[in-house]
Amino acid sequence: MIINSEILYNILGKNFEENIHFENLGWANTNIPNSLTFIDDERYIYELAKNPNIKGVLTTKEIAESINGQLKIIVSEDPRWDYYTIYNYLAKSLYKEVPSIISPYAHIHRTAFVSEWNVVIGKNSVIGPNVSILSDVKIGQDSIIRAGSVIGTEGFEYKRTSKGILPVFHDGGVVIGNNVDIGGNTVIDKGFAHRHTIIGDDTKIDNLVHVAHGAQIGKRCLLPASCLIAGSTTLEDDVWIGPNASISSQLVVGKGAYVTIGSVVTKNVEPNSKVTGNFAIPHHKFLKNLRNDLKDN
């Protein structure tokens, strides 16, 4: 992907200096070299300064005056709009449709929908009644998708800008491993921004679970009914997420961790730990606080 002044003119209809040349788009914390990012909040200037992968930034005239260093600054009236308009254009132009590949040994219910492109379904996997397998989904062997589930939906990514709410195109996919079981009426969004949604081998997901875009779930995890895994969060192997628990975005839940029923997790969870509550804290602290409250009452 090459981003230069000609490309920017074609997308945005604006003239820029001729010496613009980037190879990628990325957020301020990106690990992709030679990236163009944006900021419309001075709080993120520090992120730019410490990230050598960022070579250019779309930003407002006011913020530009506070940015030091060797960055190429592109002044914009609405950097958020410009950045995601560029992102959508490039993502759509690079998107390719490839005919779906379904193993002759997979079992697809007659009422299920499977996209004609960009789907792979492995040997002995079962797609149940009224399941929708949308494009950009890969399912391994011996996995089960139960009735009414939807795999590969667009995630909830909308940007508020001065020109209105801008939807962001999802260029990632869903990768489901081997021997995975996904319960009825569960929804799994596909990834975007260089991050697929992943469900690891031997993971079991109950009914009415939502896995948001770019969430990556490890092996042998157990997700009971109605829990929520928000976008770009990572669950390492052997994690338990209790019923109705909510895991906020861009967190890491460490290997073997246990999140109890109804918890709301807003911070990373250490491996092999147990957290409880809203907002979730270590389980033993929650019980201690509860006992103290009972004594006071």
C-alpha cells in the first residue's frame, strides 16, 4: 500500500505537497513501519513522539504547532474524517473475492447461508439450521456452529466527525480453529485494521455470546451464555468468562484466568487470577469488601 500526494488527492480531492510517501496507515501505537496516522486530541502527542513507526500525521493546525520532531505533518480541518476516508478507500480497493472452499465432508444444514466467496469450512465441521456464515470466515475441522449464529458480521466501528458519522470498512476476517463449539444465536464480528477475530482450538462458546471485531480468543477457553468480549481484546489460553460478564476493549485476560458471573472487566487480568465485580477486582478483595459492608450494615 503506497500513500502519496496523488492518492490523497484522488481520495480527498485536496492538493498536498509532492514529497508525501507512506507505506501504511496506523494508529498512534502502531507497530507497522512508515505509517501515516492522525490525532485530533493533544493527549496523543506523546504516543507519536515515542513511536518510530509513525512517519506522518494528519492533524489540525492548532495541534500541529505542538508536535516536535521529524514527522511529516499534514494539516486537516477534520483529521479523523480524512484518515478513515483514506482507510475505507484503500481497504475496499485491496479487497479480493475468492470462491469459497467447503470440504465435501462438512455438514451444512439446508437452511444455513454460506457466502459464495472468502469462506473456508474444514472437514467434519457442522453448520446448523439458520446459521449465517458471511464472507471472510475460515472454520477448521470438527467444529460446530449451532442454530441461528452469525459469523463474520461487520463490527460496530463508527467515527463521529464534523461531516457526520462515518462507518469504517472491515477488511479483516474470522478464523475459527479445530474442535470449536459455538452455541445458538451467538454473533462473531470479523476483524479490521490488520487484526483478525480468532477463536482458538478446542474453545467452547455458549448461546447468545457476542465476540466483537478483532477479539482474539486462545485455546480451550470457556465462554458461557450472554458474555461479551469487546473489540481487540485478547483472551489467552484456558480462560473462563462467566455468564453475563463483559470484557472491555483492547484488554488482555491472561492464561488460566477466571472472570466470575456478571463481572465488568476494565483492566488487564493477570494469568491464573480470579476477578469479580463491577468494576472487576481480585476475587478475594471483592469478598473482603463484601464482608466489611455486611458488618457495617
